[in-house]
Amino acid sequence: MGKTIWKILSVLGITYIILFIVFYFDLDGKFLYYIWEPNAVTRYDKMKRKDNLKTPYKKKENVMSDSEVEKRTIK
């Protein structure tokens, strides 16, 4: 029983030390800034997207006028 408690405490202590080091040196922010973001930018910049400026106006979503909105409201 005593050995299991010491094992649990040692694992929790090591986890605490690792998390403290990550927080103190801002390792998660550095990882996101220097590693994750450049990879994400290169991937998402290469994605093909449809050009919304070339879409004809009639093909865009229909927008109801104020009179149509008033007709649909419950009185």
C-alpha cells in the first residue's frame, strides 16, 4: 500500500515539474508560433478556394425584404 502511494505521488510530482517547465518557459506558445503556425500557413495558403467576386449576383443567397419578414411574423 505504501509503495503504490509513493509511486502515485512520484508520477504526480514528475507531471507537475514537467507542466511547470512548460509554463515557465512558455514552451507551448513557442511550439505554436515556431512550428505549428508556419506549417498551417503553408498548408492553408495552398488550398484552392472559389472566388466570390466572380459569382453572379443572382446566384447569391436570397434575402427577404422587410415586407416579407412582416408577413411571416406571428401577430
